[in-house]
Amino acid sequence: MGKLSKGEGDGSSSPPAFCPSCGSQVSPSHKFCRHCGESLVGPDAAVPGRDTEPGQGDDSNNFPDEKPIPVIKAKPGGKLAAASLAAKVGGKGGSGKRSAKQKGDDDASGSVGEADGEPSDGDGEDLSLMQRVSGQRRLLFAGGAVLAAGLVVAVLFITGVLGGGPSESETKAFRAGMASRQGLLLAELKYRDAMKTARTSLHRYSVALKAAEAETKRINIANQPLYDACSSTYSNISCPDPTYPDPPKVPVVSDEVAQLRKVANTMQTLGATVRSADPDGALKPFYAQLTSAVDQLQEDATYNADTLTKGVTPPQGEGSGGVDKSALATLKREGSLASIKALNAEAVMLIKQLGLKLNEFDVPGGTDNNPDDASLTT
């Protein structure tokens, strides 16, 4: 072990010693620097200083008016081990007692307190707590990552990106449904043609009837004075005999009625075919919209055929026939069109989901096989 200076232990006066690491003044009896923890024995022994008065000579080695400033050296694997070591060993030399403030400083600095640099019991508990919290955070992070990955995989399976694509049965069922849709669109076009012809004929009749009534009224007003004069008892004036316009004949709508009934019968048959299918889950909305559109078209065609038969009396012989305006006012219009729009949207979504090509089908964004039908209606 190295020696500090002469006079140690016999009470004789000796020059002050200083730490070879931080330069702080230390007691010759100390084995470690109380400020930085440096060893004061062996090769790292304290360096004797010059015998000078406070405030004179080299200021870097004399600090008589300053309190010791802890210099903390961190060791790998330990928390503030060097500072704690210096404080622990320093308490055994010098005066042998430490002030409350010095103890508080050591406690606040989180000193470890053993000469071999191992953590104290309190620090071990802190370290264990930190390890547990860190482990819990890692578990939470890992659990969240697994959950997010599961959600992504589920979405990919639902959208058909994963899972090997659509099965042959799904594609076959979809194509069968699209064939039924094509039959619906054709029947809906015939329905619209029949109703357009019937409405046009009835509109022309109504215009002609109003014109004939207006002409008849005009003739009556023009000849009213002659009527009044000839009706007098003492008048020799002949009563007028004007020519009145012939009333228009009621249009014959029997062909349109027959066409509507044919559409209704076709939809009845098509509806039975659609209902006999047993589509998978992804195809159920498509088939539901198809069934709704078929039923609606069948209802509209049947009702309008019955209403035209009741509201229009065809001319017979010399008669002009008759029209029930109140009945004809209840004729249905495009009731199935809303269902067909929804059906078209479902078809486009399924084509994409099944990995098929839009240009293979008569749908919005695909190939328009008939510009007159409602295949592209959205």
C-alpha cells in the first residue's frame, strides 16, 4: 500500500494531500476520495501538496471555503456505484461522522453503497420494478401487434385477397345470377316499351278529345243567338244546324296489355328460378336484390295490365269508346328501377371480389350490350 505523508497517526503536522483524479483535498487517513471515489492507496495514492496558506499559491488544489461537490462516476452494470463507494468508504475516515446534508445528498444521488459496485437492496427493488414494467410494455406491444396483424388478415380474407380466390362454385353461381339478371333487364325493357306506347296513345286521345270539346263549345257559343231567336214563338227564323267535330276514338291498348301480362308471367317463372338457387354468403346480397327487382317488375306489370283493361273501353261499331281517367291516373311507373340500380351496384362489387373482368359483363364500367336497357343505370 502507498504512503500518504509523514506524521500520519502521531498527530504531527503534515502537508495536505490531494486526490490524483479530481484534485480535491483529502485526509491522509482516507483510502478513497470522498468526492470522486478514486483509490488513494497503491499506484493511485494521494499527492502531497505544498504547505501554503489558504488563498495563496495554486488555487486549483486548495478550496478551503467550498463544500465538497460529489463527482459521480457511473460503472457499467451498476447505478452510480463509484459515488456511493466513495461516500461509503469516506465515512470511515477523517472525523468518522457525516453531516445530515451529506447523507441526504448520497440518498438523492441513488448511491449503491457497496465497495464491490453491486446495487443495494433498494436499488435492486427499483431495478426489478423497471424490468417488470419494461416486460409488461413489451407484452402489450407484442399483443397489439398480433391483434393488428389478425385484423389485417381477416380483412384480406373477406375481400378475397387471401384464401386462394373464389371457388368454382361461387363463380358458377354468380354467372347464373347474371344470366337471370339479363332476363330481368330484357323483360323490364319490354315493360317500358309497352307502357310508353299505351301512355302515348292515351295522351294523344286526351289531346284530341280536349280539342273536340273546345270546338264544340265554340260552335255553341257562336250559334247561341240564333238558337234564342228561332226558339221564339213569333219568329220565322230557322234554327241553325252547325257541323260539330267528331269525337276521337279511344285507342286500342290490347297489344300493350298482352305485352304486360307476358312480362308478368316471365317474371313469375324467373322468380321461381332465382329462389331455387342456394348462393353462398358473398352472393346472398346480389340474389336478394335480383329477387326484389323481379318481384317488383312482376307486380307493376300485372297491376298496369289490369288497370288498362279496366280504364279503357275500346270503341265498338259507331261508338268512340270511353276512358276512366281516375283509374288511369293510378298507373304505376318505374317501380323496379330502384331495385335494378342496387342490383347493378352489387354485380360490379362481386365481379371485383371474384377477380373477374368488368368488360366481360353488361354492367356499369363494363360492356354495354344494349344501350336501351337499364344495365348501366346507377
